[in-house]
Amino acid sequence: MTTGHDGRQPVVAVVGGGMAGLAAAWQLSQDLGAPADGTARVLVLEAGARTGGKVRSTEFAGRQVDLAADAFLARRPEATGLCAELGLTDALVAPGTSGAALWARGRLRMMPDGVNLGVPTRWWPLARSGILGHAGAARAALDLVRPHRADPAAAGDRAVGGVVTARLGHEVTERLVDPLIGGIHAGGVDDLSAEATFPPLLSADRQAGSLMRRLRLPATPPPDPSGAPSPVFWSLDGTAARLPAELTAALVARGVAVHTGVAVEALVRRADDATGGPAWELTLAGDTASVPGASGPSDAARTLAVDGVILAVPAGQASGLLADHAPRAAAVLGDIRHSSVSVVTLAVPSRAIRGELVGTGFLVPRTSPVGGRTALITGCTYLTRKWPGLARPGDELIRLSVGRFGDERPDSIDDDELTAAAFEELARILGIDGRPSESLVTRWHGAFPQYTPGHLARSDRVEQAVAELPGVAVAGSAYRGVGIPAVVGSGRAAARVVLASLDGAPPTAPV
Ligand SMILES: Cc1cc2nc3c(=O)[nH]c(=O)nc-3n(C[C@H](O)[C@H](O)[C@H](O)COP(=O)(O)OP(=O)(O)OC[C@H]3O[C@@H](n4cnc5c(N)ncnc54)[C@H](O)[C@@H]3O)c2cc1C
């Protein structure tokens, strides 16, 4: 078992109680074991009123709905593995329907078969979908007939948009790839790193022959014993926000001290590190009275001495906390730009909707105007179709995603105006008479770090610089993926780095 320099059990603080921080605490508590004397050795310090960060739900129209993440990718093992460890495998639920549409050339058109993160891999379904004009479809077809030489020497990262446009034409980039990959990151593919957001694209581009053929996925996912196809996404019965709620409860049951309403304002290197004492001191603010081990003149200004620290906070906050100790890493983190998004959740009377709700919803490319102007909404989810547990007779719950990098319009209007403007676009697309019976706006300021080309190399440098600090690691969506599985993986990897460092292993960055 890991022990401190003087043989005591170390104390590790996790700053930030989003999915990355909770997963880090889970791994720490697993590896450190139960506290021998009942005193918490792992603490989670979360500035907000609840854990979970961007995985959050609320009651809306008599149902519990997710306000941000509502599902996690099934093919990555980290989130499903965590669910299994929490005994939640039986609570996994798959979407009740599949397929999504795109608003293109004045109407909703189903996404063609065979797209891989928006990149078409089969020409005929693409051409038939009507998403591209004739010239755009013909340009994409060149990929199948024009020779493309392998370039094994090609190295380095490039923007997704640049790669796809060069190989398949700008219409494919604008109408398919930007809504999908850009939508996941609330950014534009002309500025998003292929290496960080869709690595197979770069390797496909470096090989000879057609990009579309290279990116083809295996024909169909293997069916489960019941014959149903394996889902692409999972959520939990109830909401995706059950995951952080159940994880928090399991952490508390393991003896982890989870404190909400406690912000970490500074990280200070302690002098008694050299004598085997705790290496770090955290300056706390907020509801600090019950934080075990905290000391100070008043409840509002307390400090906490710890052996290890995991910074599971967004890039800007990590930059501030690291500025005195790893200035280059802090500068890299401080330079990451973020996009803000809003989620407009609506209850719409079923009888008011003239159009048919097919699949899970639709995406709106930025080049496909609605009502003659660039749309505010980037995507729409038919919640009551995607998650049949939410369905009630008489209404549809619909969620609109608004805002992307560089679009300042949502920030300049209030919630009522935003709801009205977003609903007007929805009404034009779906054909809706009347008004929503309920609505809710959730604003996620600075929610998505923009992974510009070279992002992973910069993440390597940050992690290596932080690994030089004894017992410190970083985790979260700033580094190697914004999805729940990726941040769960980053939290667990950071925990292992900190424990190895406390065990006296040479510095290593997470893998
Ligand atoms: C609208 C939206 C939809 C999304 N949809 C999906 C989806 O369907 N599927 C999916 O996989 N992902 C989705 N994501 C992405 C995913 O939810 C996030 O990337 C992920 O949850 C981030 O987790 P995190 O722990 O890195 O950061 P966060 O959730 O941001 O957690 C960081 C925590 O740190 C706390 N904190 C910050 N500073 C301090 C401090 N100084 N002291 C103490 N605490 C501090 C914050 O309060 C916060 O709780 C979505 C995100 C958004 C915004």
C-alpha cells in the first residue's frame, strides 16, 4: 500500500467533483484501501453545490431530464466498466430509436448509411441522401476514382476540415463532418485537431487509395444474444446523471470525504515536504467547516495540507492553480480557448407538431440557414423518442443545443429571447403550431475546450511538466477527450500517476 514519506498513509485531495474528479477519487480509494483509522485519506473538493459537473439533471415537465450529457459511447470501456464496478450494469439503457437527420437544402434528410463521425464511407447512400448538391456529390465521388498516393512520411497533426475538404470537397465538410465532429466539440472543424478528435482520419489520409473506403467500419455491430444490435450509446435508467450520483454515494461508503461548496483557490508548496511532511497546502474557500484536516483562522479562510493533489478542473482553473509551480504548463492551459453552449429544453404538445419525429433528432449545419439566417440551433434531440422512459401521452420533450465557437449571439440575449428564437427555428423545421407548454434554458459557459491542431502534443507537455511536481496530476476534458468515457479514463490515470509518485516512482505522465 502507498505510504507517505514518513510511513503515514498519504492524504490526496481531488480538486473538482465532475466525472473526472469522481473517477480519480474512485481509483485512489480502491488503490489506497479503507482508511485504517477511519480518517478520510481521499477528499473530493467541489466548488459547486453538487458533484457531477457537466453531468447534471433536473425535474422538468414532471420528469427527470439531463441538462447536458445524456449518454456515453458504448464502444469505449471506461464508463461501462465503471458502471459495472458500481453494480449498475442492469441499469444501462440504450436509446429507444436510432438514426438522425440533417437540416440540408431546405428540409430534414436522414443521415446516409455508412458515415463514420460524419465522414461518408459509401458514395451511393451519400448521393441518394440529398444532403449534397450534384456538384458536391460528384466531387466526393472523385475520392473513389482519383489515385491517392500513400504518404507514410507525413507526420504531424492537421485540422479535420482541411483533410476532409482536400479529399471529399467542402460540401462534405460543411454539411456532414462539421455538424458531427464540430457539434461534439461545439467548434468548427477547420480549427479542430484531427489527431485529438478523429485519429483514424489522419491515418486513413496517409494511406493510398480512397479515404471513404479506408474509413469503412465493420458491416454491422455484433448482435447481442437477444438478436438486438449493440447500441452505440448507453445511458442509465432514469438519467445519465445517475452515474455521478451513484459514484458519489459509493465514494462516501468507501470513506472518501466528498465536500461540495468548497473551492480550492490556491496551491502552495510546503516547506516540510523535505522532512517527509505533506508537500502541498490548498487554500480553501466556501463551506470549509467540515473539511477534515482543514485549519485556519475562520471557516471562510482555511488551508488543507495534503500529500497529493489531482486537479480535475477545467483548463483555466488548472492554469491558475499551477501558475507558480509549472508556469509553462499553466501558460499552455491558459491559452486553450473554450466555447459556450446553451441547452433549451421544451415540452411541446404532441398535437401541435405537424412533422414526423424520425430517429433521435437532427443536426443543423452552420451553412444551412433556417428562416434565411444562420441558425442558432446546432442540434435537436427528440428526448421522448430517444429515451422512451420519458414519454407521456400528450407531449414531446425536445432539447435544442444552441451555440458554437465564435457564435456570440446566444450570449447577447436573455433566456426568454433565446427560447423564443430557438423555438421559432424548431417550428420552421418541424412544422409546429402553437407554443411550448414548458421551457428551460441551461447555459454552459466555457463548456468545451477547443482542441486545435497540436492539442495532444501540448497535453503531453502539460502532463510531463506536472508529473515533475511530487504527487500532482491533472485530469478532465481539457486533455484527451471531452466525452464521459474519456474523462473517466483521465481521472483514473491521474490517480495512478499520483500514487506512483507518492510511492517514489520516477515521474511519469498518464498514458
Ligand atoms: C451541453 C453538453 C452536452 C454534453 N453531452 C455529452 C454526451 O452526451 N456524452 C458525453 O460523453 N459527454 C457529453 N458532454 C461532455 C461531458 O459532459 C464533459 O466533457 C465532462 O462531463 C467533463 O467532465 P470533467 O470532470 O472533466 O469536468 P466538469 O464536469 O466541468 O467538472 C469540473 C468540476 O470542477 C469544479 N471546479 C472548478 N474549479 C474548481 C475549484 N477551484 N475548486 C473546486 N472545484 C472546482 C467545477 O465546479 C466542476 O464541477 C456534454 C457537455 C455539455 C456541456
